[in-house]
Amino acid sequence: MATQQSLTTKRLVTGSSRRNGVQRLGFAFLTLIAVLTVLPILFVVAYIFLQGFQTLSFEFLFAFPSNGMRSGGIWPAILGTVYLTFFTTLFAVPVGIAAAIYLAEYAPDNNATRVIRIAIINLAGIPSIVYGLFGLGIFVLFFSLGTSILSASLTLAIMTLPVVISTTEEALRSVPQEFRVVSISLGATKWQTVQRIVLPQSLPGILTGVILGLERAAGETAPILFTGAAFYLPTLPGSPLDATMALPYHLYVISTQVPGMPVGIQYGTALVLLILVLGLNLLATIIRSRARARRQW
């Protein structure tokens, strides 16, 4: 009897050791994959930083291009990117959040809403060049807005909408249903519950989706190529109906269309764009962390 118990204990110890060994092997494999994924990204970021940091100066950031863009600064492109991002936010965020609220809180669960959700997911995967051609046909030509900040911003807003809608809807659905039940049982209306309970509790996820969508919009070249970006402008845009320079398109131009372009200006422009995108990401992280700290669940 003692021998049988000893054999059983030995088998259990052997099985546990084998499982622990497999678990450690799996963790090591996942760690290796993570390192192989992150290292190239860090290498690219570090290389751009080292190549472009020496170019950064007050003149480079706040002066106009000169000498056929081979010298001077990139201020019009920086300001144009800020304009495009601002107007994209103005058009995409209210519409996207409103659509997500309807889908998550009011829309019935039927075939029509399922088709709408599938369409939104598919729209998020469409190449950006397709949105650029759509914006050219609709806003530039059909509505006669011309190549302008307004046309480019509307195009970027349409491109950003699927990301905003999907992430906002998921954030709204992540709020426990008990919150809604308690609020309505205390006499609140459906809209009061959404406005005062659901939206504040889902704010971290909503902000994350919004800023991720704006990051993509700020770094895109193809949609603004047809709708609002200019090769070079001697003055800043005076209204939303004017064309503008933008960092992504400016980087494309000085890298492919201007012979004899100093490499430092190319990498300096890339570094400024990278800082802008990473800054938005950092802002999203800070806001999300603070909002989660105040969350009640």
C-alpha cells in the first residue's frame, strides 16, 4: 500500500514538473517573439532620432522652406498637420461617438445592426488610397470644395470613423449592465443613464479609440494627396477652403521629388512627425490612466 502511494506521489510530482517545464518553455517562446517584434521598432525609432536630432532647431521648426525646400524649416507643414488633425477631430469624434452610443445602447439586436457592424469593421480595413479617391470624387469634385483643408479633413474623418465607432462601442459595452439597471430603477431615463453613468465610466476606452484614430489620420499621406495637400505654399492657409502643406506629404515630397535634398532635413521631418504621433499616444496613455484611477469598477 505504501509502495502504491509512493508511486502515485512520484507520478504527480513528475506530471507537475513536466507541466511547469512546458509552461516555462511557452513563456520563453512568447518572450522571444515579443523581443523580436519590439527590437526592430526600437531600432527604427533610434535610427530616425540619431539621424534627425541634429537637424532640429528653432529655425527648422518655425521657418518656411527655402532654396527649393533644401534649407529653411517645416513650419507650414507642422501647422497644416495640426489644422488637419483639429478639423478631423471636429468632424469624426461627435459623429463616431453618437453612432457608437446608438449601436450599443439603442439599436435592436437584429440582422440590420449586425450588417452595420460588419460594414464598420470592413471599412476600417480599406486602404487609405481608396479613401483619398473617394474624397477626391465627393468633396473636391462633386461638392466643389476643391483641394482644401476642409476636403482633406472630411476625407480623414470618414477614414477615422470606423476606428472611433468600433472602439467606443466596445468601451460602452464593457460597462457592467448592473450600472444601467440601478440607474433606471432610481428613476433616471435611458439618456440620463447613458450621459451620467455609462459615458463617464467608458471614457478611458473612448479616448483610446479616438486618439488612435487621430494618430492614423495625422500620419496618412494618400488621403490628403488628392484632397488638400500642397507641394509648396509661400504663405500659410487663410481659411479651411485653402490647400495646406502637411508633414506626411512634405516628407514624401522631399524624399522622392526634390533632387539634392540633404538627408538631415528628411530625417528631421520624419522625427518631428514621429514625435507628434508618439506625443498623441503618450497623451492617450496619461488620460486613460487617470480616468481608470477614478473609475468605480
